[in-house]
Amino acid sequence: MDKITRFTSRTVVLPQSDIDTDQIVPARFLTTTTRKGLGQALFADWRYDSAGQPRPDFALNQPAAAGCGILVAGHNFGCGSSREHAPWALLDYGIGAVISTGIADIFRNNSLKNGLVPVIVDADTHGWLLAHPGVEVTVDVDARSIRLPDGRTAEFPLDGFSRYCLLNGVDQLGYLLQQSEAITRFEKARAWQP
Amino acid sequence: MTARSLFEKVWDDHQVVAETADTPAVLYIDLHLIHEVTTPEAFNVLKSRGLPVRRPDLTLATLDHSTPTLPIRSLADLDALVGAPAAKQIRVMLDNCREAGIRMLDFDSGQRGIVHVIGPELGITQPGKTIVCGDSHTSTHGAFGALAFGIGTTEVGHVLATQCLLQRKPKTLAINVNGRLARGVGAKDIILAIIGRIGVGGGTGHVIEYRGETISALSMEQRMTICNMSIEGGARAGMIAPDDTTIGYLAGRPLAPSGAAWDQAVRRWRALPADPGARYDREVSLDVAKLAPMITFGTNPGMVIPIDGAVPADTGDASFRKSLQYMGVEAGKPMLGRPVDVVFIGSCTNSRLSDLREAASLLQGRKVSGSVKVMIVPGSQTVKQQAEAEGLDRVFTAAGAEWRESGCSMCLGMNGDTVARGQLCVSTSNRNFEGRQGIGARTVLASPLTAAAAAVTGRISDPRELLAR
């Protein structure tokens, strides 16, 4: 995983509330056995019409969205299924952070494991971002905050361990493997065996 | 010692390393359920790092998501039935499990089925266990007083390699359900009402514990329906304290403990319910005495109304309008009487024997209406055999419904069982998201009784009226 300290990018806005992981990647794309190339499936049913042509009215298809690396979404982003294909698809497409007032637990966990920064902000900041698509925003993992073009900042919650892993590009499996002696001790000492 | 909730007891019992301000807890996992969709990349990571599966004996595999619901004679049939990518996914899963020595309930086992149906029916889902799976409906197993939740593929890799997960302790939400259910109203209606109340993000960051006299009176299969949809309220896990019903269900199941081990296990399980005075971060209470059958009208499970109610008035909210437009429904109008194209009875929410019996009680001696396609998919091959032993399959086929092999099927349409664009499907599954059952498909979530009523009348109908006839 790449190290992420801070980055600046323009935003693309999807104001819809409760965007679920079936929208982010429809289930028919989950028959893959690899995480690669899922960017093409991102928001497939919103991006393409029944003939497979891009829908011009969809935010990601508009010229201004080209190169945008931050997604601002309506309330409660990423609800539904546990498919890690959702953050894989966003990252493969080029999105490095998602901003909302709420992000579903499993999606948030999956994002942190892959270097997609889940940013939960207050309603005022969120409302301003929804109303100003395409602005440049800096996502600062180190400071646990985002910076808006007018210099305002808004903090977002990020536990110390997740922040450390993002800043250092640490893969959490490595950390868990270092606990193997404690795990063995636990297995031997427990009062019952599963 | 302070009074602890059911969740806290299970959590405390599995902390290999306690959490600190700087580091998450290392939580031990007692049972890892795996299926073909969310594991290939996890096995790839283990292989690329030369890591073995730490506890294949605590891992149980099946095939459910991409699998056909038409019978297959050999694996060579897969390509034609589900397409080459899904067929490859299944073969990769079979290879990975064979190489790692993981028990796989495959097409030949007779015990294959939806991952959240087979765990309980084999008796390997037990009170006090930690259970995970790369599937959000793992919350189902919480009905037994297990701490069970869905994880992503990276975490599947963590559990395969270390049998542990890094976790922050979630908050607790007690949902107290009281009141005696009216005839024709069941567990699915309760959980839809709860989600309508707390909203699809209402349980985010929490583990739910369902409590109260109504919950205590439910069967295990009904409790599973409730816990299954905890994730639809945003909670990764939902739990119910084990009691006589739980213990009675598990007794004698193939993978449940037996002999002296059973007695010891029961003693341990009896100590799991919350201590008097246990505290929860939040509490919500619901009286279900006057609850009607519930149905969804929109594109998430929180957009739900009593079957005899009306779609809420237009608030001007753009997401609400988009949802209604997708569904082809109007604000302020009833859902009752809308023509139905497809009825799906199945999924990890409602595909167990009691669900099929309920559906059969309405389909018995009746016919499926006109052009409605009705697909009934048992949750496992075991459920299928039990249903056939009771003659339920003949009730279904005589009525004009299709009776299939087990799997996730039309809940998410990965295996080719889909609903066509613009068609309305009354479904006993768990998600009415846009496109969930097929591109442009419109899903109305309901109980098995309400789904069966729609099959018979060809319209969204109140099952209580058919039950009264």
C-alpha cells in the first residue's frame, strides 16, 4: 500500500443519500477472481445506458469530472454489502478519498485497508461541498482534516492506528502476523475450544 | 464486576490483545465461513506471501453466490449455466479449499447451501462464538448469541492467515420489542419496521441486541430473519441472548457438541445473557401488537410502509424523488393492488423450512396468477430435502411456481437468476437497492406470506385477507 500523507484534488459530487455498494459495483461484476480493472464497473448502472453508452447527465461523465480524485457523496455512503470490490473500483478509477456525513462500517473498514481515505465531516462542511462541485480540496491524513479553497479546515475522525497505517503505507496483515505468539498463547490458554 | 451485556461478554472472551488508545484489539475468530465470491483475492495474498491457512479446522466453505439453481451433473455444466467467469470463480474456490485442507460443502456434499443457512443447520453456529464471513449478512448468526459480522476480502485474508482480526470495540444498541404479533405478521415485518424506525444508517458503529418478550417468543428461524437484516439498519452485528429455544434448536445437530462437551457448552451458554443492569449506548423500543405486514416502496430497506398504508408524501428531497421515480411509484399513493411480474421466495433472510411452510400455507390449493413468474429457492440442499419430504415442492409446482436448487439466486442475481428491466418483483430477500435483482429491476421487500399472496393475486396484496378466506 502506498504511503498517504496529504493530497489535493478537485471534487466530483454525487448528492444522492444512502449510495449502497450495489451502486458502486453491481453484483454482476463480482464474478472476478482479481481486484484489478474494476474501475470500469464503478457506478456502471448510473454511468452507462442500456446500450452501454455513457449517460451525459451523470456527474462522472461530465468533462469537469476528468481527473477528480475526491468523491463528495450524500449522507450514509457505502451501505449494504461487504464487497471490497467497492473501494477497489473507486481506487482503480482514481478516487483517493470519499467525503460524506456518514460512511457505513464495513465499507469504511475496507477503504482503510486499501488506502482509500474515508472522510466524515460535519453537516455544514458537507452542505458547502455538495453545493460547490469541482472545488480543490486537500485531504490531510496527518492532520486528520480537510482544507477547503477558502482556507477553512474541517476535522474528520481517524483512529491513531489507521492514521499510522495510511501515513506509513503499513499493511495490517504484517502487524497481525507479529502477534502470532500471543495468538498461540490465547489458543492454548482458553477455557473452551471452538 | 460491572454488569455486562451479551456483546461485551463475547467480546471480552475473544480479546487476544486488548485495545488501547493507539491500537485496535486483536480479536480471535472461532468460525470463519467462506464462499466463492469474496475469497479468491484473499487466497492470492496468502499464496504471494507464502502463508499457510492457520486454522483450516475453524474454516468452513460452501458455494452459494455464483452457483446455478438448476441441477448440474458435473462441473462442466457450470459454464453454460452461470457463464465462464462465475464458473471459473467456483473452480478456483474448490482448488483453494482443497489445497488448504478446508472442509468444502460442494455440489456433491448434499449439505451445500447459503452460507448463513448451513452454519446454523449444521450446528456449528453456536452461542458465544465469534463468527465472520466475507458477506454482510453474517449478522444472521447473531440469533444464537454469537458475535457475527461481515468483513471484506482483506480481512478474510487476515483471518485465514492468523485466525484474528484487528477491531475497535463497537457501541451497543438495545432494541426492545414487545407485544404479541397478529396473525399474518412475522419476523420479517418486525425487522422491516425496525429499519424503518432507525433508518438504514441508524445502527452504524453499533452492535444491536434484540430483546423483549416478542423476541423471546420467536423460533430460531424467525430470530435469524431479524438478525440477518441488522446490516440493513447499518449495524454490522445483531445478537439475541441464547435461551431454551436456542439450546433446543442446537441439540443433536451434526456439528454441535455432544455428550459431556454438550453439557459443558450449555453451562457456558447459559451464562451469556446480559447481566441485570447491563448498559447500552442507546436503546430503542417497539410495540408490535398492532404491526401490519410491512413492504418497501423505495430503493433502500428503510423506505418501508405497512402494507395497507400509503407511500409517504413528497418532501422535495431529491434522493426520495429519484427513488420513487426508479420504482415507478407515486408519493401519497398506496402500494396495494400494484401489478407484480415476479415473486422470489428465498435468500439468507427467508429460505428456511418455516419460511417455505408459510408460503405453502397460502399456495396450497391455489394457482399462481396469470403471467407472474414465481421462483422458490430453498436456502440449502438440506432445506430442499426437508421441504420435499413434507411435499412442499409439490404444493409449489402444482400452484405453478418454480422449485430450484439452493443458493443466493435472485437476491443479487449473480448466477443469472435476474429480474428484467422495469419489472416489479416482490421478494423475501433483504435489499431493494436499484439494480440489485437485475439492471433496472424494481424490488419490493416482504415476508414469505406477503410474497405468496402476491403470487396468487398477481398484485401487491395483504396476506391477512387470503389467510381469512
